[in-house]
Amino acid sequence: MKKALFFLLAVCTGAATNVQAQTQADTSIILKLPADVFTVSRLKEKLVELAMNNPSIKVLDTKKEITHYDENRAKAGWLNMLTAAGNLNEFTIKGNSNNSTLYPRYNFGIMVPIGNLISIPNEVKAAKANGRAIDQQKEGEKLALKVMVLRAYEDYAANKQLYELQLPLLEDAYNHYKQTEQKFSNGDQNVAVEGLNDAYRIYNAEMVRKVNLERDVKQSKISLEGIIGTTLEEVLLHL
């Protein structure tokens, strides 16, 4: 029985010692965010500004540039309609004035396909309309990105706060377990094996919460940085 108790105590002590190192906050994810309203507002504006460099916006800029080329190509169709057709007869080439009765000595004409009078203006209008549609799409993308980046920031800030609030609870659970363990080791009659196990289970549950909250903070930080295209540390450094 004593050997079993000693083994149980050794296992719990080893696990607690290993976990104790993990009770410290991960400073890489708990950044010092601004607290005053003005600075928070400026930070959010900076995050939104960075999000506007997102590749999805740049793609629309490229598409808008293509519509300019399409419009110019459509307008060039007017020039393709003007084709000069001419001919010179044999006597005009030889310069024989005795055959001046052969007319016309030369002629030019302009060929205008009637269908192009309708198709070309419509092609120009279509290119312009496509450009306006892309502008509207870009505005929609920018609004969606703004919402996305602000939501990602709020998620990170909330997860960070929850993580920070949980750390003292974990520390309390650890201290309670260590005190219970010490009393049990000293043979305190008021501390049974069940009490030691209960203290360890509470401590372990808090450790599980800490791991889950830490994961949430890291994932929300990754999501935010993925939208703005840089690290949050870099943004705060130049705020």
C-alpha cells in the first residue's frame, strides 16, 4: 500500500513539475495592446489600411487595367472600318496623254461595314460597363476586408484577455495542489489520497483550459496577420 502511494505521489509530482514550466504566459502571443480609445482606433485604421493591400484587391486592379485595353481595342475598330481602295489604269501609269479619254484615271473609296456601326459602340460600352462593375466589386471587397480584419482583431483581443484571466486560476490550482501534496508527504491526517487526487485533477483541468486558450490566441493572431500581410508586432512597433 505504501509503495502504491509512493508511486502515485511520484507520478503526480513529476507531472506537476513538468506542467509548472508551462504555467508561464507565452509572451509571443500576449502582446501589449493599446488601452486608450484614440490609440485603439488608430491601430484599427492601420490594420484596415494594410488589409487593402490584400492580393484579392490587387487582382481587381489588374482586371480594371484590362478593361482599359479592351476599351481602346474596341475604339480602334473605327479605324479598321476606313479602308482606302484605289486603282491606276495602264495609261495613267505610262503617262500617255493621248488616252486621256479613259476614265477614271484613278479612284479611291471608303468601305464601311454597316454592322460595325452597331457592334463597335456596343463593344466600347461593354468595356466601360465592365470597368464600372469591377469598381463596384472592389468597393464590396474592401468593405468585406474591413469587416474581416476588425473581426479578426476583436477575436485576438478577446482570446488574449481570456488567456490572461485564466493564468491566475492555473497558478492558484497549482499552488493548492503543491500545498496538498506537501501536507500529504508530511503525513497530515487531514489529507487523504482522494484529496491529493482531487487537487491534481483540478490543476490538470486548469492546465487543459490554458492549452486550449493558448491555441485560440495563436490561431486568431495567425488569422489577423494573414489578412494584413505582416506581423502584429511590426504594426504595434510603428504605431
